[in-house]
Amino acid sequence: MLFENLFDTKSINMILVRHGQAGRRDPDSGYIGRSLTKTGIQQAKSLGVHLSDLAIDCFYSSDMARSFQTAKELHIHHPHSPFFINTSLREITGLSRPEAPLELSDSDKRVQRNELSRGRRFARDLRMNHHSGDVVAVVAHAGINNLILANLCNLTYRKTVRYLWSHTSVSVLNVTSSSIVFRTMGYTSHLTPGLITYENDPD
């Protein structure tokens, strides 16, 4: 697929990506959470090559290791494009997903409010900080990606369709101030069948 054919000069063009497969926590990485497995690195490198010919204006990543490492494999092919680490893109807990319990403790409510606020903030800032024709790559996590999509569509998280993201799958969206067009969802043609995974490696 030629992604250029999905871009719109009248919209912000968002390339939304889930990180590669993650495994053990790496305390020496300088980042939060688990690092990529060997498979995750292969997935990220394959996607980086696949997107290397695109004119990507900027990159966003969460500060969690698996997202940052994936984003850097993409950014290496676009060294002159700005690269931003955004803590709003950290993964969310089950408290902010559609299946979350209706009754929560006060401490859980605070966590939920913070997470839902991060999703709203990133969706708002994307529209405020970018212009029509921009191509923006966002590398984050399945849960927060779904929450961002809900906010861009003006849906509450309770009404969100739960979308299953495989590792380094790509969705392309045309975003305006008042609408969002899904051009492709869950694209994985950069991966061989043996590299398509959904679950992180607990070991």
C-alpha cells in the first residue's frame, strides 16, 4: 500500500502505531516499563523501512521503553523530523477501558480521571498544534490509542468499539477540526506472518 494515497492536504494525517512486542523490564533503559523483545525489534525495524520513503513531519512517542524503542526505529529514517516524547501517551490501565467496573474506589477514580484526561489532551493538542497537510506519526499503546480515537470521534470511552491492535500495526487517519476519516486500520503488510503478534512476552 502506498500511504501517500491515503493522505489529504486538507487534513492532519495521523499515522497511529502500536509498539512492537515487549518482554522483560530493562532497568538500564532509562525509560519506563518493558523493553522490546527480539521479535519486537524486528517488527519495529520492518515498519521503519516500510515507512522510510514517506515525508513524515514529526514523531510522537510515549516515554515507556517499548514505545520509545519502536518510534526510534521509525525516526532513524527521518533524522531531520522533530521527535517528541509525550507522557500523555503512556499506556492506560483497565480502569479507563470500556470493560472497567462502574463502581470504583476514590483512588481508582483519580487514576481514571487522569488517564481519561490524557486521552482528551492529546487529541486536543493534535488538532491545535498541527495544520492541514501535516503528516504526524504517533507511536504508543493499544489502550491509549483507542482512547485517543474515541476522543477524536467525540465518543466516551464507554461507547468505544474495542479495537485489537497487533504489534506495530498501523492505522492512518485524516483529522480535521470537526471530523475524522479512517483510511486504513490495522495495516501489517510490513510483517511476515511469523512476525504478527498480539500479546507481549511475559518472559
